[in-house]
Amino acid sequence: MALYVDRLSIAAWLETAVSWAFAIVVAGMAFAAIYVATVSGPPGRATAEQQRARQIADEDAAFCDRYAGARDTGRHAACMRDLLELRAMQEKRHDAEMEGVL
């Protein structure tokens, strides 16, 4: 008794297998995207924002050290306040520009 499999049944089986494989890959990608957006995304953004804030504070302090003198003087404190105000205005301007873009 010979085993007979016609070409149409092989093609149908392959089509079904490829469809299932594609569906599994798409489902895996959707799961990964949801995971990144809900579980690992927010802590990563918070860490990046903290790192950015520290970097800006260090840059501001270095600038004021250079142009306003020692850190324990009134001039240095005034310089830090002025830079904080300047950066806040710049961020508002940037946010307003981004609203127009989006």
C-alpha cells in the first residue's frame, strides 16, 4: 500500500501552517508592544527624566561657578534662580512649538 498525498493537500497544509506562524508572530509582537508601553516604559521614562534633571542641575551649577563665583554666595544663588527661570521659559516655548507640530 503506497502512501499517496496530492499536491493540493500539501499546499493547503503549508498555507495553514504559514498562516498560524504569522498569527503567532503578530500576537507576540503585540504582546511585546503592550508590555513595553505599560510595564517597562514608564519607569524608564521616569529614570531618563531624573537623569536629565540631574544633568541640567550640574550644567547650571558649573555655569554659575564659572560666572558667579563660589557656591555659597548670594550671586551664585541668584544665578541658579535665573537659570531655572530661563530654562522654564525655554521649556514653555518648546512645549508651545510642539503643540503646533502635533
